[in-house]
Amino acid sequence: MKRQIREAIIEKGLFLAASASIIIVMLIIIFMFAEGIRALNFDFLFGMEWWPSGEKFGIIPTVVSTFIIGLGALGIAIIIGIPCAIFLSEYSRDPIRSIIKSSVEMLVGIPSIVLGFFGLVVLVPLIRYNIGGLGESILAGWIILSIMTLPHIISISEDAMRAVPNSFREGSIALGSTTWQTTKALIIPNAKSGIFASIVLGMGNAIGETMAVLMVIGNPNIPWIPQSILDQVRVLTSTIVIEISYAIWGSMHQYSLFALGIVLFAVVSVLNLISRLIIKEEIRKRW
Amino acid sequence: MVNEQVKEKYVKIFLYFTASFSILVLIAIMFFIAIKGMGMLTVEFLTTAPYRFEYGGIYPQIIGTLYLTGVCMVFAGPIGILAGIYLSEYAPVNIITKILRFFVESLAGVPSIVIGLFGLAFLVYYMHFQISLFSGGLALGFMILPWTVRASEEAIRAVPFSYREASLALGASKWQTIKEVVAKAAAPGIVTGLLLGLGKAIGETAVVLLTAGSGLESFLPRSIFEPVASLPVYLYMIATQGHTSEAYNRAYGAALVLLGIFLVINVFASLLRNYYIKKHRVRFG
């Protein structure tokens, strides 16, 4: 009897530990809204001007820049990442495959500040002296951010392609197709929702990324809607990091930065949710 | 037919190119940082404190980073393991378990800067922990908790079912079985997961910048409620605000040390993972 009571208590304790994530997420939502709700109004969401000392907090230029940076980086990451995933899943065997796979996994973990620093000292001067502008630009942001997004796209879309049953490949090869014909006609169509999920997830990662992108995009004092890829811009994350250190606690400026955080959180959560639903639907369909 | 063979060849070359590109990027970054930072790696640089941007070393930054990840692990390690045990051994298939998993995934998706803002509002101002080692470590812990939960769950799930059956057949209770048999068999896998979480926490900048300190502190904290320096924040400050070559040299040195710690943790984790896979003939992660 005593033993059963002890077992029951242990189970409850473990359940409590498992609930920690719920508590933390709830607290995050409560505190972000408690600080940010006062700034979330029409002028904030649709204003064109962000000028803290003039009490103007409009986020449109920042949001537009965030999406330009995110989509561009995603584009580059797709162009390199999907072929790389096809290579890993369809064209390579074990020693090479596992070497590439583990370096890609390593790339996920490299501290983003180190990547940003690399961008600042290598990429920025390269652009400044060879292409023009100040170097700190949308283009630099695209490149650095695509390096950060690449591993996510590669690993999830590769998983999706490898999940296609081998009998499909065998059948197709037996009919005389080349590997590329098989990939094009069978593997990609069957893995397309997984590939799509990886792209959506990559977008969420790109938009939420902070330090690497901050160091190479210039962050002008007054954000504007960029006219060329050599323009300096400001994104949601970099605005928060740069301005939170001098925003007076309890001022409209601080509330607005938390409201930026809410917008960022909302956008990233929606993207994550979409990709998770796609993956779940895919698993359900398969089994 | 010949046409298809030719096409196959070109496709193959293109695919090779994209795959090698992703490795080359990794190698290029590491080599560049290693070559530029190597000259800074003197005993003096590693054992003295910084003074402004251009002078001194990074001793408090290195130790501060270790302190921060230590506090982070004291929080995220035990809770993550216990939650992993619950999810793999106890959780019934019902709506509550689904909700639990949903929130673990949600927490994993929160951008780190949002965790930083939350840490600032909740830990620093609301709980009055100040900008400190404690706030920074705890905020980092919030960030990596989902990774420790998932890694523990996977490692525990990978333990063959026969282990459990044998223990239960000997009359052990469920908890005794988990504690004495399952947890021991899963230990290397759990440690691997924790190490990978640690690698993530060590390089994190945004969270630490907002909750732990300005990065240039030249003293170690005397208590857990004092600000603490850290390598990533030091690197950020010095790379964006120090505009002299002396400052840049220090940034290269700090980047190399950070990358080095990160690599050591990762190599150790993957050795442990290989050992684990060999021992149990299972795959995980």
C-alpha cells in the first residue's frame, strides 16, 4: 500500500516537471502582453514612422524589411538546400552522406554571434569594395541568414525524401529510369509536403534570428522601406536588441519594443504552427 | 535515352556542387576565425580581465559563460530529464499529453529575443532578480528546456522494452525499474542531449545581453545576483563598438575561444552518441 502511494506521488511529481513548459509559455504570453499591450494600437501597426524621441512608433518599414530579409534569405537557402537534400537522400552513400550530414548539423549549432562577426569582417567589406554601398546591407543579411537557414531546410526535406518507400525507387529504376527521372517523377512529388514544411519552418527561423543578421544589416536610426538590396535596413529583432538598452523602463518606447516582440512572436508562432500541421498531416496520411 | 544519361550527369554535378558548398561554408568560417584568432591565444589573454575595448584579456568572460551555462543546466537538466521520463514512461495517450507536447514544441519555437524580453520583464523587474547571473542562467534554461525534454524522452524511449520487462518480472516497481534500469541504460543518451543543449546555450547572445550583463565586466560576480560577463556578449560589444584593430583582434580571439568550447562540447557529444548506439544497437536523435 505504501509502495503504491509512493509510486503515485512520483508520477504526480514527474507530471509537474512535464508541465513546466506550459507554465513558462503562459508566463511569456502574460508578461509580453502586460508590457506591450499599451503600445499595440492602430498607429503602431500601420504607422510609417519609427522615431522614439518624437514618440512616433510605426512598424510598417520594420515589418516590410523583416519580410524582405527573411524571404530573400529563404530563397537562397532553398536554391542550395533542396538540391543538397536531394543529393543526400538519393545520390550519396554512407561515408560521404554521413560526413555532409554531420557538418550540416554542426552548422545549425554554430553560435549565431560568430556567424554575424564573420559576416561583419568578411562579407561587409567584400560588398563595400566590390559591389558598392556601405557594405552593411540587405544583401549581406540575405547571405548570412541563408547560411543559418540552410541546415534546417536540408535536414527536414532530406527526412521527407528518405521517408518515401524504397519500393518506389526500385520500381522506377526497374522500368529503366535514371535516378534523376525517379527523383523528379516520384520522390519530389511524394515528399513535397515535407519539403514545404521545411521551407515554412525555415522562414520562421529566419525571421526570429537576431544576432547574426543584426551585425550585417546596418540598422539605420530611422527605419525606412528599402529601395535597393544595398540599402541598410532594420528588422524586428535588431530593433529590440539595439533600443531596449536605452529605452526608459515604463516609457512608451519600452512598451513599443515589447509590442514589437509580440508581433515577432505571433508571426513566428503562426509559421511554426503551419509547418507542424503539414508534418502531422503527412504522418497521418502515411500510416 | 542518351539524352537522359547526359542530363543525369549534369544533375549529378550540380547536386555535388550544392552539397559541397554547405561543407565549404562551414570550413571557411572555422578556418578564418581560427587563423585570425590564433595569434591572440596567449596565457595573458586567457587569464586577465578586459579593460575598455582595447586592453586586457577575457578571463571573466570565459568563466562567466561557464557560470551562466551552469545555472542554466541546473534548471533545465533535472526538469528536462524528469519531464522526459514522464513523457516516455507515464504519459497516457490523451488530450492532456497532447497539450503537454504542444507546449514543449511551442516553447522550442519562441524566438530567443522574445525569451530575452520575457526574462527582462519577469526575472529582472518583476521578480527583482536584477540583471544578474541568476536571471541570465534561468532565462537560458527556459530557452533550452524543450531540447533537454526531447533529448531525454528520445534516449529513454530507445531503451529496449525487454529491460523493463525483466526488471518488472523480478518484482521491482515501475519507479524502481525506471530509476535502476531504464535511466542507467539511457544515461549516455541523456547526457548527449544535455550536452547539445549546452552547446546551444553557450553561444546564445540575445538572451544573455538582456538579462545577465553588458559583457565587458572585468570582475567575476561575487554572488549569483550580480551581473556577469560572457563571451558572446563581449564579442558582440567589441565587434560593434570597438573600432580599432586592437579591439578587433580581441574579438577574433573571443570568437575562437567560443567556437572552441562549442566544438569540444559537440565532439564529445557525438563520441558519446556513437558509443551509445554501439552499446545498445539502437538509433536515436
